[in-house]
Amino acid sequence: MNLGRFPRRRYTAGSTPVEKLERLSAFLKGPAIYCKRDDLLGLAGGGNKTRKLEFLMADALNQGADTIITCGAVQSNHCRLTLAAANKEGLACQLVLEQHAAKSYDSHASGNNFLYYLLGVEAVHVVESGGDRAAKKMTKVADNLKAKGRKPYIIPVGGSNTTGGLGYAACAQEMLQQFFEMDVRMDAVICTSGSTGTHAGLLTGFFGSNANIPVIGISIGRKKDEHREVVHGLCVKLAEKLNLKEAPPLEDVIVFDDYIGEGYSLITDDMIEAVKLLARTEAILLDPVYTGKTVAGMIDLIKKGYFSSMKNILFLHTGGSPALFAYTESFFGK
């Protein structure tokens, strides 16, 4: 794969570290657990969307955009990081926020909502979740800006299109180099699987590098069968963009949907316990919506013996800890 032919901005100095989680591994008595610290990526608070935005913002600039429009949930890490990237590039940014629970948007809330204000978002548009409401609203916002002579650029939810997916194809190459330098054979990578760009990018990147490392996706929204199809669809498009001879087959798309709970962004007791465990063993902060549920899933799979034949596994930390501060009431007393 030649990722160098795609325009790219750089928001992080060097590679994010891979840490061995000694205390967590000992506590769970399973395989050795490593962590790829993409929570330490650049921009305001870090997180996996930074890698996608390196390619998306380069494309926006090449198209002469002056305003970025994107969407996400009311505590969206993606929206926070897109706004931060727009600031770095001197562009305006407007956000479309989806309420997954009634009246869940509060312009004065803590967490990412506070950071939208601090980072100077130009406008926030709130819609109810479901269907294509957010996409339609972004189009309407873009049309209104065009009528005023501006040049908007729309980034889809999570930055999860073929351009954004390049970020995690590049990350797959970065990790393979790190594993080589560490002299560690990694038997599996576990990641959050939501808007699918991270999952599909990693899977396609490993596949295109003949790495033969399975990617275990923990869904935080969709049910397994539907989600596998969405991940695979993006893999096919990414493989074409990367000029690969073929895409990862559908059977390579591994998804667990057992850890969603009652729905996207809604808390679970296992998530709370996972967040507390990582904080108290490794001093690593997770988030309630994505990585907390992912680590809860990883812990459960270890306990069930899913990784019993494996020596080393890696959890990809996709960031999001600023959202913790909007969920404090859910943690106190647990």
C-alpha cells in the first residue's frame, strides 16, 4: 500500500506509544494485554478521529473549503476533534448534534459540550437521532452557506468514509512497525466499532500488508449482522481506493454486539467497572460511550476463554475521556 500518494495534514508528532498493561494482564490472568495509546494523538484531548482528520482536512483544503460541517452525538469526540482541526487550519466549523435520548443536549453541559464552546464553534444545530436526519441537516446547512458565497465541506459521522478510513490503514502500518521493533507477535487487535472507519481501516490495512492479525470489533450501536455488513462495505471501498487486488472477505469481519446495553451512549454497569479498573490498575482513562464498553467486552471475552490460544493481544485506545465529565453522576456510588 502506498499511502504517501494521498494528501495529508499532520496533527501528531511521531507515533503513539504501545504500552504493555502489566497490572491489568496480571489481574485478568489471560493473555498479555498491550494498549495502543491513540488517546494521546494530537488536537484538543486526542482520540482516533485525529488520524482520519489528517486525510479529511487535507482533502477539504484542496477543495478550497472555508467551513467544515460534521455531525455526531451530543457528547461527540468526533465533533470536538473536527472543530479542533478546523481551528488549526483557520476554518470555520458548524456542528449537527444528534439527541439519542430526549432532551439530552445541554449547551452548558460539561465534557465535550463545554469544549465545543471553548473551541469557538460557529454554530450548533440539534436534531433528534434516527434515519438520515443528521445527514439531511448537514446538507441544508451547507446549502445555506453556499447561498452566502461560502465553501462548506461535509465530513460524515465519525469521519468514516474512504478518505477518513485511510487514517487507520496508515495506523495498521504504524503498528506493524512498532510490533517489529518491540519483537512482539500480536495475536489480535481489539477496537471499538461504531461508525466503522477505524475498524475497516485497520482490517484493510492489515490485510493489505499481509499481516494476518484479526481485528475484533466491539459494537457500541448496531447489532452484529448489520454491523458486519457496514464494516465490510467500507473495507471494499477502501481496498479499491488503495488499489488492492482484493478486499478483506466478510468472514474476516469479527463483531461482538453483547456489550451495547440498552443502546448507544447509554451506560452499563460493566462499562463503569471497566473504566474504574483501567484507571485503578494502569492510570488510563477510558470514556463511557466507546472505550469503556470495548474494554468491558474485552474483559468478558478474556474471562470466557476467547483469547485462550493467544499470547499477546492489543487494545486500541480510541480516546474520548473528556466525555467522562458529563457522566459523573453515573459513576459516583457505583
